[in-house]
Amino acid sequence: MSRPSASSEGPAGGAEVPAARPDPVSAAPAAPGRRARHPLARFLLRRVAIAVLLAFGITLVTFVLTNLVPGDPVTANLGQRALGDPAIVAQFRAEHGLDKPLPAQYLTYLGGLSRGDLGVSQQSHRPVLTDLAEFVPSTIELAGGAILISLVAGVAFGVVAALRHDRLSDQVLRVLSLVGISVPTFWLALVAFYVFFFRLQITPGSGRIDPDMSAPPAVTGLFTVDAALAGQWDVFASAAGHLVTPALVLAAYTIGLLTRFTRSAVLEVLGQDYVRAARAKGLPGRVILFRYVLRSALVPIITVAGLAFGSLLSGTVLVESVFARPGIGQYAYKSATTLDLPAVMGVGLVVGCVYVVINLVVDILYGVIDPRLTSSPS
């Protein structure tokens, strides 16, 4: 006699075997507040939170280090006759908040930052934010041109050196990259200015545009971009011509660094099994290079490029001095020599925030190029 199925038994047919019920935890829909986010979204939220904390830490470190610099801002900014008058000294300290303890000065500084106030420069007697808005675009234009040249030339040279491994072209590129890394930037800037402007006269002189031209209408502060937006192509050509030589000088070190790093990264990827398998399938070399090799090698290359851009921004002092380009490097140098504390803290805050933003952009590119870096383990 066959045993009746559990589904055929009723209340009178013996003990009813209840049907299996779904697990309420697994069957219930996820609450809107607990809905699982995309791995990339979680990754970006963590990085943004870290960036905010780093920005706060930058303000603290900048403030502390600036106030630890030996020297008295009063002595650096007032003349000898004014220093002999206690009333003038006391007025100067009260005007710039130097008569308060350091914790109170820091809280006052944070309060000003929350309102977009970076203080008043003790040298120019203008808001530091106004000074930075005038000088930062020039440095960004120079550093942006340098990093663009570095990426194009450095990655291209590195790929060629890797594909021509241990051949003559590889040896030449390795020597040139070593020269680019080794030559001091200030010496290269002086030589380039002397040879190409003074002797050969094939490049423009100092400044951002020719002396007989007016600056384009200010939109971004970048002369090349503003001139293009205004349709002033003669100003654009002049601004681009004044930009090429200092950008190449500034990019020399980064080109050498990216060439050697790209060569190493591409050689490592070329030895992977999936690249050998792609070659065995008969895929064209161009497809293997761009779809497999470069995509895998881009993660370390982007890391180096991001750090290089930050160092370019903070290392433009010498190049701007040689080519007489008004930028944040010159502004920082003059502020440091005169102990202009609000200006020094403003420059440090800008450079630090640039590093934070660049690292955030690099992290975003990580997730776009290689999603495995942002996925959480199951």
C-alpha cells in the first residue's frame, strides 16, 4: 500500500504534514534603508568620507606647522620704527589675531574656512582667497600641460620600450628616461630658456602671453581656455607658445618616471597566461595591446600619474621663477620669506586639497578600469 503524499492528507486523513515555508529572513524583501548598494558606490562613499577627514587633517597640520616656523610675523612685516612702538605692535597682533592662544586661533581659522574666508594676506593686504584665485590658475595651466605631455610621451615610450625589450630602441629609451629623472629641473629650465629663447629665438620669452597683448576675458583663469572660449585665437597661440617650453621642462622628470614604470608594468602583463592565450588564438597584436595589456597595466600607471601631478603642482616654484610666470609657487615663496602666515596656510591648504582630490579621482578610475578592486568578497 502506497503511502499518501503529504499534500493529499486533510484534517481527517491523519496528521497533516505542513508544507515547507520560506525563510522569512530570506524571503522578505530588503528594507529600503538596508538595500544593498553597488560595490562601486560603497567604495566611492568610503573614499569620499576618507577625503573629508583628510581635508580636516590638512587644516590642522598646516596650521600647526606654519606656527612652528621660527620667527616672528610682527618682526617680518613691521619696520624698525614700528617695532619700537608697543602700541603699533599690539595693534598688529590684535588685527591679525596673533594675541590669542593657538587653539583659539585655530578655531577662528576653521570658522573662517566654513565661510570661505582664508584670512587677509599681511603683504598684499587682500583676502588670501583673492590672491589664490589670481595665482592658482597659472600653476594649474602649467602643471596640467606638463602632466598631459608626460602621460602621452611617458606611456608611449614605455610601451615601445616594453614591446622592443632588450633591443636598441629599448636601450635608448631607458637611457633617455634615466637622464630625464636625473637632470635637475632648475638647471634644465635655465638651459632651455637660454638656448631656445636667448640664442635660437624660437620660443617666446617670459610671462604668460606677449607683452603687447591683453589677457582674455577671465572665465577659468587659464589663458589658453579663456582665449579659446572668447574666440581670440591670436591670444590662444601666444598663451600656448609661452606654455610649451616650461611645460616640457617641468614634464621631463615625469616623462622619465612614467617611461620606466610603464615599461615595467607592460612587461609584467605581457608574461601573463591570458596574454599568451590571446596570442595563441590568433588575435591581432593591436587588440591584445589595447584590450588586454594596457587595461591591466593602467592601474599602477594611474597611481604614479596621480602622485606626479600633485608633485608638479607643488614643484613649479623654480620653473615659474625662470620663466617669470606668476603662479602659486612664486606666491608661496614670497609669503614664506615674509612669514605671511595666512598666505602660507592658504597655499598649504590648496596643495593638500589637490592631493586629496587627485587621490579620489585615482580611486574612482580604479573602480572603472578594474571592478575587482571595488567588489567586496562574498
